[in-house]
Amino acid sequence: MKWHFHLGYRSRMRGELAAELESHIEEKVVDLMEAGMPERDARQKALRDFGNAAFYADVGRDVWGWNWLEILWKDVRYALRGMRQNPGFTAVAVVMLGLGIGANTTIFSFIDAFFLRPLPVEDPLRLVSVYGNPNVYTGFCYPEYAYFRDHSTVFIGLAAHYSTAPLNVVADGDSREATGAVVSANYFSVLGVNPLLGRFFSVEEDTVPDHDYVAVVSYGMWQRRFGGGPAILGKTVKINGTPFSIIGVTPEDFHGVLMGSPNDMWIPTMTLHVGWRGCDAFQFDCRRMDLIGRLAPGRRVAEAQAEMSTLAAQIAAANPLTNRGRGALALPAVGPRPGDRKYYSDQSRILAVVAVMLLLIACANVAGLLVARSSARSREMAVRLSIGAGRLRLIRQLLTESLLLAGFGGVLGLWLSILAKGKLLGFYATNSEGYKGYYDLSLDMRVLAFSIGLSLLTGLLFGLLPAIQSTSGDLTSAVKEGAMSRRRGLLRGWLVAGQIALSLALMVGAGLLMRSANHVSHGLNFNASHVAILRLRPGLVRYTPARAQAFHEEVVRRLEALPGVQSVSFARGLGLAWLGCCQFRLALPRQPESRLEDAFRVDGHSVAPRYFETLQIPLVAGREFTQRDRIGAPFVTIVNETLARRLWPQASAIGRTLFLDDRQYQVVGVAKDARLRNAVEGPFPFLYIPYWQDEPQTDSRMCIRVAGDPAEMLPRIRHEIATVDANIPISEDMAMTRQVEGVYMPVRLSSSVATCAAGLALLLSAIGLYGVLSFSVNRRSREIGIRMALGALPASVLKLVLTQGMALALLGAVLGLFLSLTLTRLLASWLYGVPPYDMATYLACAFLLTAVAGLACYLPARRATQIDPLAALRHE
Amino acid sequence: MERADSSERRDLFPGVLEMMVLQLLRRGPLHGYGIAQMIRRASEDLLQIEEGSLYPALQRMLKSGWVVAEWGLSPRNRRIRVYKVTSLGRKQLEREVSSFERMLAGIARVMRPAES
């Protein structure tokens, strides 16, 4: 290393110079003695004539520069020596900083994985994603894509892709799901991905619709499902009933282009009818595809945006009926889709706030320790200052110590973050539909740079204030023992109060999130435990609605006969079992057409008989749907309490008439509000209609209440369904609690993280409070000794110390309450069944904090009462 | 405190000490003590230069490449560092001398009217 070389070089230089000066003086002494001078006089004269040898050696050395490096090296060695002498202090400080830095590094790793990490493909920074605009949730249909592809000049290549998960893949008689993507033939070449095995799609294979059934599988699927052998190439598998030939395997690190949603399988756009059948993406009104393009050399994202907008306007002009006002949004191909950004950024933000608070507490704590330590060293500092050491030089040296501590903390933090990443990743491992998530969290340069930068910043943050303070002030009084600690005491007091405030805010946040997570896992007016769910899609294998209805009836009949099954129901596909499927335009009868404001849109769900029984949603009044509520019978509906109150505030809703999409319905039941709504959204009007009266359906989501563990029942349930028709794709089968956990993952995640952080924060601030009081008791031992010698009782000494400590704790608690009121507003969208200003949580946290603070104060206070007055007075 | 004292007693003009050292070295290699002795003797004790101040000057000249140094043995068998002037140093000396002479001439002109 270069600087190391310089250090060695410099020390050799210094040695030579010193030898030279010494030799000069010796020679002169000898000369003078030869001239007859006695040795003592000769030496004196030689030294006098020479001048200040040390100074000249210094100046001579300075000529060569690099002095700061040497000073730094000296400071580092000095600091290391200091750390070795105080192993307890060093260990505590490094662990605290490690926790703080580790928490932040962990969160940053996720932010990096979500938003910053480029795709693992060739030159990923030249890739641009194109989404629909202004509605980013919709993409483009195939004709739109073809127009963009054929008319754009800004891209070398423009590919289309959309995730059509799940695909039901039958291979060797084994039927399982795969997450698939429909992609254009140039997808892999635009990304610059090369096949690990075989080949990717040719242009000819993506030219004629429904003609070339070829598929590419991922490395993971090849290994898991096909044993990883070369026989995979040319193998025929059935995807949603259609035979496909596998032609290639992707490299191990390629998971598709959608962050967080890895693909197992890719099929050409011309076979898209095999995938999702909600609509036909060859038509203008079915926009499923996102685009990804590689910029031509020298072109920029802004140019891509301009060109895509122009082309979108041309399409709109040619197809005003379907495309009026539709544009395109071109963004660098990194991070989540625009529609998903908020989901990820909200989570990242709350976790980052928690992590930063933890770091601040750790910093305040270590700063407090440093102030205490510098009090112990105040004489050393004062002496060094008074014999002429530069103040900046001392500050620099103290900062070197802080930075070194922070550096060790950073190393520990990096290690901790590697452990923590694994834990947190567990939350992201599967989503609410049971699909595996994939996030690349391996350590990269950005994360490394972040943790190094953060360590430096931390070192300055906690080191600067104590360093400035311990080198300032009145020297004479500092040289005398014991003075100069008032201001330090004040600083430490504020540091402790600040820690307590931050801890309380963290505790309140954690408390609210814990209660919220509790509500989520127990459900609000529905009971997810002991319920198995799964998705049935006869539509994928071309069932007609009539055939699907017979199938469903047979499935329900058989499942209800299965031992251990208590009740069976199902609801319309798409959306979660307890969420809605659709929106209705609601109006009340006998209203003039002009009063349009009385008509409003309301979310609803289409559910089969025994749905309320199965999910245990309480009915406040009326009945649930039965087998008789079918086409031909009068149309009936069940409203929730919020809707009932809104429509008929004074009277009962049962028997009332309302219009849904201009069809007349009669209210036969009122259900409790059963949807989990967070504190931001609040309760919501909602209604249910019978599945059998809904427009003809083929697909459904089943919910089955069982006596035992739903996960254990699922194989038998699957088997029973397979005996009705083995070809029906069954997907998303899991315990309902797992689905709930998946949907409310952000709540559980932030609740767990905040709870850990709050626990640590409480511990740290208790240590801080304990430290400041112990220190104060030590410092005041003489005063306390005198008091006791003069007759103060132990009780009054106890009170003296306790008052001092609890005053700090209360100051911190009051600050913390204000801080909580501000910060918990950020949490509102994660709070289910608990308002952000929940008094019980606030009080419980404040109480817990005060109790812990009391304990932290009591220990030093009791020690104060045990001070021996004689010993204290004899001191000095 | 020491610093302030010592720097007051440095050579008269910046660069003059270096110039004298270069001039002495042009006649042959010398070690530090030798240079100091020569200056003392040649200036007949007129120049009150602390001998130590020679060494920072020598370090500066070493760094600038005007002189090179190597360790050798003195006639008294003592390890000494002997300095030699380089061609760069010779050129520097010429420049210094001419600029020094110009400076002397300038000072002389300024001083003359004051004498009359």
C-alpha cells in the first residue's frame, strides 16, 4: 500500500536526520575539546551554537510533507491504546453502534434491492421500461406494442412481456403450477441474456398466433422439476391443457424483469391465449403488456419518453374510440413497477425511520459515555492544552477515537445486517397468493459504501459534541480536580432525555403496530383460523359456465362429506376470499333520475351459500344466502352495517329494496363490517350478492372450514377435488391465515421490526440513564458524604438521586409523547382496528418506560445511600 | 514559543542560505558540519546563523533535487552524510546569484539617496 510505504520511508528519513544532527554536535564537541575546552563547556557551546535541535529536526521533517498521515497514524495508535485500556467502554460503545449501523445497513440493503439494483443482464443501465400512462396499472395490447416496436428509433430493440402467473404445468403426469411470463421473441436478445442450455425464441415462432407452442424454463424450474438433465430440451409439457415443447433454459441468476416476482417459465406472445384469459391481448381493449427496450447508443431516457409519447398520440389519433388520452411512461428499468412503488417505498420508509431512530439513540448513548469518559480525562486534556497542544489537534485526536469506534461498530453492523437480512427476507418469501418472492440481497458496492459512509457520519455525530466540549472551557479550574463538570452534566442530561423521548416514540409505534398485527391475525369480524382456501379454475381447461356449476356443486357435496370438514363455501374469482370481486352502481328506488348524487358505487362480493358461516362473519339481522337464491328466484343481497347505516340510518334494512346496476335487489341480511380496513381508510360500505345469481362464472375461490390444521387437510381436499375432475387447475391452496399474513405482511413486518427496535431502545436508554446517574453519584460522592455526615438520612439521599433521574426520565417522556403524536401519523395506513392516537397504547408505553427508568435510577440511588461519609470526605 | 524565537534568527533573506550552501558545494562535496564550519570561517563570524538551521535548508534542497547526499565515513571514522551539488543545483545557483545581485543592486540604489 502506498501510504504504508510512505510511513516506512518517512520514519527512515527521520532516523537519518536525527543521526546527522547528533553527529554534527558530536563533531563540534570533539573539535572544541581539541582546541582545549573542557568537555562540559564544549558540549554546552556546541548545543548553543546549534540552536534547538528538536525544532530543526521537526522543520526538516516537515519539508517532506505527509505529516497529517503520520499524525493520523499516531492518533489511531493512541486511540487503539485507549480502547484497549477501557475494554468495557469499548465493547458497550461498539455493540450499541453496531446495532444502530446494522439496523440501517439492513434497511438500506432492502432499499437497494427494491429500488437501486439493476437487472442481472448485460448493460442494464441502457434498459428502459415503458408503461401505460396515466394509468400505470394497465400496459399495452399487442397491436400497440407492435406499433411502438416498428416505429421507434430510440431503441435498438423493444420487447413486450407480461406475467401470466399462474400456469398449470403438467409434466410426466404431475400437475403443478408455475409462474410464467408471456414475452416477445426479442425479449431475451434485448436483455442480452444467453441460454444456459438450448436456445430462445426465434422471430418465426412469434409471428403466427396460436401456432408455435414452445417454452423456455428457468434454471430453478429445470433443477426442481426436471432434475437438471439435458433431456429437458425437446420435452413436451402441457401448459393449461396445451402441449408445449421446451427449447431452452435461462441462466441461474435470471428471474425475469419484474422485481420481486420471479418467472419460472416463458412462452411467446403468439401463444398468449394459453395464459390469462380475462381478455384477449390481441384486441385493443385488453392491455396486459409492459414493454422493455434497450436504448440505441447515445440516446437517453428522456428521448425515449418523448418518442413513446409521440407514438402513443399517433395510436390514439388512429383509434380514438379506445385510445383517447392514453400515453406512455418511459422509466429506467430498475426497481418496482410504478404501480407497486408505493407499496415498497411505504415499507422502506417506516423501517428506515425506525432504524434511524435506533441509530440516534445509540449515538446519544455513546456520546453520553464519551462525555463521561472525557470528564474522567478532563485533567489530561487541560494539561495538554495548557502546555500548548493545539485545540484542533486535540479535537482531531478525539474524533479519531470516535471514528475508530464507529468503524468497529460498522464492521459489527455489517455482520449483524447479514443475519438480519435473512430474518427479514422471510417476510418476503411468499406473497398472499403463495408465490415465491425473489429479492437479490447479496452485498454490493452500494450497500458497502452506505455502511462505510454511515459509520463515518455516526462517528462525527456522536464524537463531535463531546470532543468540542472536552477541549473547551476554563483551564485553571479544570486542572484543579472536580470542576468543569456542570455543563457536561447538562449535556449528558439532554442526551439521556433525548434517548428516552426517541425510545418512547418507538415504543408507542411498536405498541400500535403490535395491536394492529394482532387484529389482523385474529381478523375483524371474520375468523381465518381453521380455514383452508384454494382457487379453482375450470375456465382454464375450457369449462362452460353450466359445466362449471355442476362441477362446483359436486365438489361442495363431496367436501362436505369429508370427515373433519365443517362447512364449505366459495366466492367469485379474482380478489381475496374476504375481499370484493366487483363494484356496483347503487341506487335507491323512487328517486328522481336527477338526484344522481344518491347513486354511488359500492364494492361488493359474489358469494355462495354458507359463506358467512364458513368465515364466521356475524350476521346482525336477516339470513344468509341459500341454495334457493338462484337465477329465477328474486334477486337478494346482504349489506354490511356501514352501508345499512348510510342508506337507512333510522330503520332496519331487512326487506328494503335497492338497485344494483339497474337491477332490483331485496336486502335479506345485514352483516358486520368484515373487511380489514386500516386507520386511514376507515369502515367502508360493502355488500354481497349470491354467486348463483351473479353473471355466469366458471372460476372460484373455495373456503373450507375444518376442525384441525388446514394445511394438513389440504392434500385430502385436493384429492377429493381431483376425483371429480383431475384436470382442473387447483392453485393458491393454503391456510387462510397464511393468506392474511401475506396480505398484511407490511404490518407484521413493521410490527416485528418496531418491537425489536423498541425493546433495544428501551434497554439502551435505561443504560444511558443508569450511566448518567452513576456518574453523577460518583461525582457528588463528597457532597453526599457531607450531607450524610451532617445527618441526612439514607431515604433523603435516595430521594435526592431519584429526583434527579426521574426528572430526566419525565422530561424525556413528555418530549417522547409529542414526538409520538407526530410520528404515529406516518403509521396510519398500517393500523388496523386501532387509531394512531390510541390512548391505552400511549399510557401503557409511558408507564412501562417510567417503570424501567425508575429501576435504572434506583440502582445508583441505592449506591449513593451506601456511601461511607468518612471515606468520601477523606478522598483528596 | 520556541518556534517564534528560532525563526527570527533564520537567514537574512529567504534563499540566501541555500545559495551559500550551493556555492560551497560547487567546490566539492561536504557534510553538514563541514558546511557550517566553512560558512562560519568564510563569513568571519559576521553571519550569526544557528548551525541547526542548515539542516532544514539541506532537506529542502534534497527534496528539490539541487543536492544529493550519501553516507560515508569522516577522517575521524564517524558516519557522516556527504552532500554533492547536482546539475540542477548548479543552474539554480546561477539563477539565485543573478537574482541576488539584482536585489543587491536594487537595495543599493534605494539606499544611496538616503546617504546623500
